[in-house]
Amino acid sequence: LPPPVPRRSLSLPFAASRGRTAVAKMSLDAPVFQFEIAEGALLKVSHGDAITLTEVATLTGLGSGEHCELVASTFAAVLQANSYGAHSPKMSKPLYDAALRQLLPGVGQLHDSHKSAVSLFFSNMFYAFDRAGQDSAPTDELLAGLVILSGGSKTSKLAFAFNLFDETGEDAIEQVNLARLLSAFLTALMACTS
């Protein structure tokens, strides 16, 4: 038998600062969720990833209710205010940051370590969608990815994301847009994992 693999653990600053009596320690080896996305390629969400995602949703307030329409209207307003169409196909990193500041005003009041963690989390989300490395990402894919963080039912999130990709308004999407929708969800999930 091979020697046992040492168990790795993760200490999160979130857990200690939220009034808990001890810093959360858990095995990073045991995934909460695991999905084979291609032959030999697994998407794993660990306990640490799940805690980080929950903490970010809690710290930002996104997890406290259904915010799909609020996310969409905030991003549309920022695009419109900056002379892009409300339905601009691409969003730059500075506009994304401006939209997040407007959407999540309470983040500015957080402790510096939490503010940094939230900023890093959302920057990682943006850059996961910036596949060409040009500081811009598809707006509809970004919005579909961000609604994963929103509270509410899976049905409302799927309906919202579906409507983002319904180009005709006839409750139908082309096969290529269905692939983009699914890709957006997977991209967001992958951005949320370590």
C-alpha cells in the first residue's frame, strides 16, 4: 500500500472574523461537488470553495434575496451612462468594477481583509470570462455567471439567464446561445473554485 497522503487544511479569514469561536479547518481533498467536464478533467468544489462562496454572497448581500433583475438593471445603467448601449455585447473591467460598486455599496464599509477578498473574488470572476485577455468580457455571459451568486430559486436564475440569451424574445434560444449559457455557468463555477 502507498503511504497515506497528508490531509491538507484551509484556514479562512472569513470564519475567524464572523464571530465564530475557531477558524474553520477542513480537508481540501474531499469535494462537496465533483463533475467530469471532459475526459480526465474534473470540476471540483471543495468545502473551502463553498464557504468562500457563501461568505462572499453574505458579505455583499447578494445571497439575501432574488437579485437577478437588480444585477441586470445596474449593469445596464452603468453601460448606458458610459455611452454604451444598455445591451452592449462587451463590458470592460473598469465598467464592471463601476457596476459592482453601484450594485454592492456596502462592500466599501467592510474590513480591509474582507474588502480585498471580495475584490479578488469578483476580479477572478471577470477574468474567467475575459478569454482573449483584452480587459473585456461578454456582458450576457458575465450577468449569467453573476446570478449564480444571487439568492433565490434555481428556476428564477435559469429563467433570467435564459432570457439573456433569447435574442428573439420568443422563449427560444439558438443552439449556439444555449452552449454559451451553459459555458457561462461553468465558467462562473470554475472561477469560484480554487
